[in-house]
Amino acid sequence: MNEPDWVQHAIWWQVYPLGFVGAEKSATPDPAAEHRLMDLVPWLDYAVELGASGLALGPIFASETHGYDTTDYFRIDPRLGSEEDFDTLVAEAHGRGLRILLDGVFNHTGRSFAPFQNVLARGPAADTASWFSLEWPDEAGPGAQPEYRDFEGHHHLVALNHDEPAVADFVVEVMDHWLRRGADGWRLDAAYAVPASFWARVTGRVRSSHPNAYFVGEYIHGDYAAEVRSGGLDSATQYELWKAVWSSLNDENFFELAAAFERHNVLLGSYAPLTFIGNHDVTRIASKLNDAALVPHAVVVLMTVGGTPSIYYGDEQGYRGVKEDRAGGDDDVRPLFPSSPGQLSTLGGPVFAVHKELIGLRRRNPWLHRATTGIVELSNEVLAYRVANDADSLVVALNLSHEARRVSAAGATAVVAGHATVDVAANAAVVPPREWAVLR
């Protein structure tokens, strides 16, 4: 595994910049830079207070609409600002000890991407025609409209041809450019739609110049470990664990989460997955759960199991939002944030406090990054598990019952977070109704 040493301490605060700063939904012709990236600077101290050690940015490059239809990979989206604004944001973040993760959309582009516009203008003779998977009408010439492979039926997203060496050269150039400018790594959007051999060629070349760069692929299903290994990546998004967390809490069925832990342990033998309970593509955890009072239980799992945790902006304040399968269906989970932390509602205070407490626990125990999980006690409504890495360990107890429950303390003697009473002589802990505890 190529994972840089700094990643074992990484806890990301993920932000979708276009939504966070209230940018226009679509790009306008010849726009002036709005310098909205600077709106993130007042939030960097907030991220540090939360306990994050990195800022994971959604798309920031010039695009047609939502950022995942990129048109110029070497230009900051004018709705967000300029390259100089990016430099300032990086400097301000690094000055606070925050790493920067960029979102690289290299499976597909927007139709206004210059190499594709070149194809539309010049026809099959275009020198970039091989960058895409095209089907031309008979006797096509300049100005002809080809059929092309797109991304999952979204015809405004033009899929790149990853067998074309020039495409790999281009992606290497883009990654290298922004890493030189101060980025610390890349999230690879829709990595599952790209051949692993392509990622391997690209990451190998980029690492030769940037050995401390971090690469995490977006994978929703499949053999995560094999994709990470074959693609020369450091990590992959852990959607299986995300699903098991909210589903187990909703169904009051901890057997599903226990089974997911087994799979998670196997992955940890190969790499540290990127773990999350919310991101820019899914319904927020406070809306996903039938009872939002159980959000802390989800945060407990996120912060105590192995992996590299990521918190989606607003989740730490108990924000709600439902993703819908329609045009504009992502807007509810990609909202505008206030101009400063002081303008946040006080209603989010208790959820923020839970996040801060558990992130602090995580920061004090960096060995959790590669810790594996063993079940201590299991029923539909009660789960106790032990996370361990060599000689270090913690015991976590989750109670979904409306009554206090007695669980095995597995040798733990003290409560370090949450609520429980430990009976050392009996090697047991009593967890109050609908509560949780972390024991040492």
C-alpha cells in the first residue's frame, strides 16, 4: 500500500464549494471571477475546532453546472474565484494544519470541454477524436455530430476514452499541476467506471513527482480491495459500511452492522477505507434515520472503526436534506452555508458537541486508523464491539432499546465517551436507554 504516513491522522471535513458559497447553478459566458473561494477561509478555524485535519473539496474547476461537467481542468470555476484565490485558500488551510483533497472528475467531461468542442468543429479528423468513444455518421466531415459514450445515460456528460494514451497524459498533467500548487491528494470521481489499469498508469507517474499524494477512488459496489490494488490507489469509499450503519439503526437490527464489520475487517487488511455517514451524493444522516436522536450512534461507529473518516459539512450541525432522483435533486444536500460560524443556529450545538467529542477521541487514538473490530455482544437492539490494533483497544456499546441494558465490558474499566456505568467486579457496563458509550 502506498498510503502516505500523514493519512493515518486524517479526518476530512468535506465541503461542496458551489453549494456552500451559493454560486449560480450554471456558468455564464465570459464571467468575472467572483472570489467566493475566499468565503471558505472564515470556516477553516471552525474545521480545526471540530477536530478535522483536512478539507475535502468538491469540484472547483470550470464547469457548465454542478462541477461534474468540467470544461477546463486548469482553471478555477469563475463562480468560485481565481487561481490566486485557490493559492490563498491552500496557504490558509496549510497554515492551520489542514490538508487539501481535490475532486478529480476524470471519467467524463462537460460538452464544452475544449477537446470535445474540437471534435464537434473538425469532425473525425480532429486530433482529439481519439479522446472519446465516438460513432460517426457515414461520410462525416467538419461539423458532423457523432454519437458518443456518456456517463450512465447523462448525455451532457461525455465519457473519456481511457485506452487513449493522450488521455492518461492529460490527467497526469492536471493532477501534477494542482499538486504542485499545494493540493495534497485527489478524490477520483466515478472511479468505478474507469479501468483500474488507467488509474495504475496515472497514479504511478504522479507519485514519481509527488510521493506523499493521496488517491481515493469513489467505489459504490464491487471488489473494493481488488480495485484499490489494481489501480495503485490508497483507498476507496466505504459505501457498504455507510449503508449498514443507517439501515441497522432504522431496522433495530445490529446483525447487519456486525456482518458489515466482518467485511470491513477484510478490507483493512489491504488498505484503510474512506468511511462516512454522509456526503454530497446521499440523503443526510439526520434525514436518513427514522429517529434523528440516533445520529450520535452513527457518529460513534464512524469515529471508532478503522478507516479514514470524512464528515460532510452540515452533518456536524444536524442538518437535514433529502436527495431526490430528479433535475436539481441534489440541491437539498448541497446547501448554502452562512458567511461565518457565528451565524449558525444554536440548534445544531448538541450534534456538534458529539462530533467534537468523538473526533477528539479519534485524534487521541490514531491507531484506530487500522483497527479491526470484534463483536463482544450482539442482539437486535444492543451491540458491543471491541476495536483493537496490537496492544491498543477500546470497547464500544450501542443501545437502541428504550430500557437500560447491561452488556459485557470485555475487560474495560472506564468510560471515556458517552454514558454508561461500569461494574468492574462484574466485568459489565450498564448503558442507558437509546444511549452509547466508549470504554477503555
